[in-house]
Amino acid sequence: MSFIVYDLILLVLFISLVSLFLYKNRKNLKKDGWLILYRTEWGLKLIEKIGNKNPRLMKFLSYISIFIGYILMISGIYLFLKIILIYFFRADVVAAVKVPPIMPLIPYLPQMFKLTWLPDFYFIYWILILAIIAITHEFAHGIFAAYHKIKVKKTGFGFFPYFLPVFLAAFVELDEERMQKEKIFKQLSILSAGTFANVLTAIISFALMAGFFILAFSPSGVVFSNYAYNQVNWSEVNITHINGQEIENYNANLSITDSMNISTTSGEYILNLYSLENNSMQVGEDFISILYYNSPALNANLSGAITEINNEKIYSLDKLDKEISKYNISDKIKVKTILDGKENEYELTLEESPFNSSKPWLGVAFQLDQESSSLGKIIQKANSYKDSNVYYTTRFGESSNFIYNLLWWLFLISVSVAIVNMLPVGIFDGGRFFYLTILYLTKREKIAKKSFAVMTYLFLLLIIAIMILWAKSFF
């Protein structure tokens, strides 16, 4: 039976239990906007104990929390502006995006929108991650409030009853009147505590994810991103032969998809008119094209991750290079690959490398881990524990993928929640955080309130604008 079936059964069971819980505790429920809140005193003693246990540490963490809050706010504004620029000036990118720009992460979202670059997102992931992030976020608010001697009245959970009665949020109820009378530093510390907890959750989940990956996955092949190619400037190319015939004597009627071998002063390539049309650009007065080398891998239509060469296991780029170096030009080799779980075997003849005439080559190209953007560099750093050019297999079956993807989503969502929650918008902690910052800088409440209102409405208008641009891209 497919795991999705078990996941959907769990969804039905969970909704049934939540519905029964809400019905039995209906006297303790209170409507607040679109949510139904269940108030309790669960965790109050623990919050007080942690908040008052080590005052020196809590004071230090208060400074760290505020600092992280400002970093996240600046990062959130920067990323939001980049998204705005994309939606206003990159219609081609917008048209390719299937998911609305403002879309809650719900179970099966990657599967529904066929986002193959994301791992599957199941209901069990959703509820576990939501619970971890919401509880740690709100408890952090309570712990820092307890340290600053602001009473935590209640804790509780929020439920959305109109679609599916599922748990959506946790909360701590503070003495708001007392909090607003406190110094700005204390208020900033409490407001940023939730995102500080999200950052800690992200760090811990990343460490667990990296450690688990090393434990549960083993390198078992090499993934190539493309066949070997070269960027050719046609003004500098002299074609001497086509399909083995001298160009002066060559006469053939070719369709747009027919391939031909061309010999040039810069190397041997395979070319067809379709490839030429789709892999070329005009740069000034020059006509630049991407041409594939006439390589053994291309001629054999090699595909999938390379796992063996003549029964010798291949588990890294270094191992692949050493194995190919054992052979001579014109030697025949058997290459095994794996693609979509299916093993394939190819027999091909090694040829002379266009870069070194004394060495044989296969003719495959690999993705280079080089990113110029700040986000790209962060992603590279985050994936430093694994090689993007290596094919990994699980040591513990599908459970390895299940646990790893759970940790991956926990890390991603923790970072996302931390950034979004510190945006200077009224509905987030970042809204009041921004207001208090302006109040501290100007010492004038009127300016702070106006700045807060302007920033909130500006963000909302820009969100509406990108939603309209996204919808417009489909027409």
C-alpha cells in the first residue's frame, strides 16, 4: 500500500480526534477572528522556571535575539524587494511559476503543483513541523516575558474550523498593558524571541539533517548534468568537413532535427538546425552558439547516474577520472547507469580528449558549485555536507528519505517563518518591532504610528500587485 494512503488515513483520524477534543472542551473555547482559541495553563510553570533560572544568560540572549530580529527584518525586506522586481520586470519567470506568490504551505502542495525540485510534503510532515515551530516560537515569547517580569496569563492553541478543524497555531497570552509600559528594549526582546527560537530550530534541524544524511546515505554513483559542450563564436570557426566529407563536396538535404558531424578548426561537434536555433545568441556583431562535442557519451545517448565502469564501482568524480585514466584511446568499456530506479548498461569506445590528445575521455559535463548571488552562496553552504555531482543511495530503505525530507522541511520552514515573521507588517511580530524602533529613534509616537501604518499598507498593496501580475501571466 502506498504511503499516501496511510498519510490520508492519519489525516482523517487526526481531524476526527481534534473535532472530538473541541466538542468536549467547547466551554473553554473562544472565537478570535478566524480562529477558535483553546486556553490552558499548560507549560506556565516551565516557562517561569526557564525564564528566571539564569538571569545573566537571559540578558545576553536578549541582546542576541534583538540583533537577530534586525538581521531577519533587513533580510526579509531585501528578499521581498527582489520578488517585487521579478514580478514587475521578469514576465517570463512569472509565467513559469505555477504557485501563487502568496500561498500557505499545505500538505501535498509540491505534488499538486508538480514542483519536482521539492521533496514531497505529507500531512504528517505538516502537523509535526507546525507543532514544533509554533510551540517553540510561542514558548520563547513566554520565557523572555517571564525573564522581564511580565506575567504570562495563559497558553493555548488555535484551530481553524471553517475548512478542516486542524491545529494551526500555539499562543501565549501576556499582560499586554504591562508590556506596553515597559522599556523599549524589553519589548523588542520579547517580540524577537519567537523568531530567535525559529533560528535555533533551524540550526538544530540543519545539524540533525547533515548528520543523518552522512549516517543514512552512501555515495553510489556520479551524476553528470550535460554532455560536453563548447561555446563557439562562428566568426572564428572554419568548418572543414560535414559527416566526414569535405565541405566543398558536401550535398545533402537535412531536416531541422537531423544531426550532422562537423569538423572545425576548434574541434569535432554534433549539430542540427534545431539545436543551433535554440542554443545561439547574438552578442554585438558576433553569433555565439553552444555546440556539443562529438563525444562517446553523446553518441551512446548515455543517461542516468554512472555507477560502474567495467564492473568497477564509481562513487565520486575523482574515482570516475581515475578509472577512465586506466584505459587508452579507442578502448571499449561497459558503463552502467541508474535512472529512475532502473539500471542500464552501455558499451562505448573511448575517444581522444579535445583538451589533451594523449588522454581518453567520456564526454560528460558536470554542474559547477559556483553561485554569484548571495542566496546561491547560502544554499551552497547549506548543502556543503553533500556533493551535488554524486548519486546517493539509502542505507535504511525509504525510511532514510522519509526522515531526511522531514528534517529538510523543518529547516526550510523554520527559516521561512523566522524571516516572514519579522517583516514590518502589522500582522507579524516585525510590525510592532518596527514601530518600537521608529519610536526609539524619533521619540515621537505620532511619527512611529504613521510609519508603521504606511509600511503595513505599502506591503499589502505590493502583495496585491504581485498577485494580480501572477494571475495576469496566465492570460
